[in-house]
Amino acid sequence: MLRFFQPGIIFLLIVSVLLGYFLPLNFEKPRFLAETKKIDFKTDKREDLVRQLYNYKLENLHFANKEQDWFQKIPNNIVIKFLPDGLNELNYSSSGLLSVPNIFLEKVPTGLDVLPSEYKKAIFIRFMLPLILRANQQIWEQRQQIIDAKSSENKIVMKKIAKIYKIDKSFTKSDVTYDWADKYVLPIPTSLALAQAAIESGWGTSRFSIQGNALFGQWSWSPQSGIKPLEASNSEAVVRSFPNLQSSVNSYMRNLNTHPAYREFRELRNSYIKKGKWPDGLELAPALYPYAETGEHYVDSIKKIILQNDLQRFDYSKLLIR
């Protein structure tokens, strides 16, 4: 009897082995064996790898839709009293990307101080977003100009941008061009700019913001260049004024990107990028303790405003093209 079954057993074993070898090819692999997705960036010399990292973040958002929160619930009849048509309704994509109209205010609307807190904040953010996004877009364009200039050896363009960022012009003659571009010519997270503008301008209600378009409390020691505060540790100090709001935003970003006091801020930003991560405002806030005399308390204020108002969602906004 044993001899009779031996060939059959051997045959079944052979069939089982063959089926086990071929059948898995027709089924999806289990999740725990799935291959890890790798971010594959282009390596063309005319491509900005940092911009690709930022774009990848925008294209791979996984945020909950924010349309029903306080920012969207402000009545339309309130918004149109302070802002031009188009800034009343801002739309999110299903992934959480906010589309922002290409509409720019020259001055801060007056009367925000009499509004309920949430209405005041909603209006302030609405007119600040286009200004911040346009300033960051200009920085992206400068980065691309640097890449194009290096490729074509256009030293005139390189020296022009280096002058804006107060960089030694001799750098434009060497391969360290990209090094200073990555350190200095980089956007500021939208949430960070919003939080600091909210602190420094009182959500657009301070006399410096209304009379001088000063959104970020930048100091000057030339009496003709700004508005004298009622109290200041330096009698010569004034809060710098600007011809319009966009100039104030541009100056703020240039300040963070060039001033020696914010070297640690730039280094922290670069450390995230080198690790393949685009940093948001909350992650970079700790390096801004030199911005105010209150130091770490100022950092805590920035973090508190970002978290309480969910400003991180605005780090992923897109300026619409007319």
C-alpha cells in the first residue's frame, strides 16, 4: 500500500511547489511588502531642486477641508465693506490647497478695530495672503534667474541679485553661487509672515500700519523714514514707513533673508531642506527670538498665534494667475 501512494505523493508535492512559485505573480503584494515610494526630482541644470521640493509638498497635501471654519464663515456683507470683490470667497481644493485671488491692497482698510475678533482676523488674512504670496513668488523668480544666469554665465544678472541680498559680488564668479542662493534667496512660510504681521500690526489696527503701511515693526534710525513710537528704548528710533503694503512685505522678507541677526533662522530653514522637507512657520519660529526684545516670549507668541488660528494651512496657498 505504501509503495502505491509514493508516486502520487511525489506528484502532488511537485504540483504544489510549481503553483506556489507562479501564483503569487498574479496577486498584489501585501502592504507590508510594498515598495517605498521614492521622490524622483529632475536633475537638469536649469531646474531648481528646492522649488521641486516645494511643489511636491503642494501636490501631496492631505489636509482636511477647512471651508466651514471661522475663516470662511464671515458674512459676505461684512467682507465687502473692507475688501474689493474677489477676496470675499477663497476656495480650497479637496487636498487643502487654497486658491488666492490676484488682488493687492495698497493700504490697510480702516475700521478693523471695531469688528469682532474673528471678523477682523478673517479680513486681515484675506488682504495679507496675496501680498505674501506675490513676495514669495518674486523670490522664486530670482532663484530661477540665478540658475539661468549661471547656465549662460550672465554675470550682470548675478551681480544684480547679489546686491539685493547684500552678498559679496565675488561669489558670482565661482561655483558657490548655489550655496548663497540656497541660504539667502528662499521664500518665507506664509504662516510665519501672517503671525508676525498680526503681532506687529495688531491685526492691521496699529497706527503704524494705518499711517505708514508698516506691517512688521521694522526699525529705522533716520527720523524722516518712519513714525516715532510713543515709547522706545532709543530716542532716535522710528518705525519705518512704506509707500504701500507690498513694499512692507518685501522689506520684511529681505530682512529675514539678509540681516546677520537672522542667520540662525536661515540655517534652520536650510537644515530642513537638506533633509528633503519643506519647513512651515511653526518649525522655523524658534529661530526668530532676535526679532524682538522679548526673545523667547516673542517666539511663544508666534507659535500661539499660528496654532490658535490654524495658520499652517495657509503655508499651502496658491496665487491665481489673472
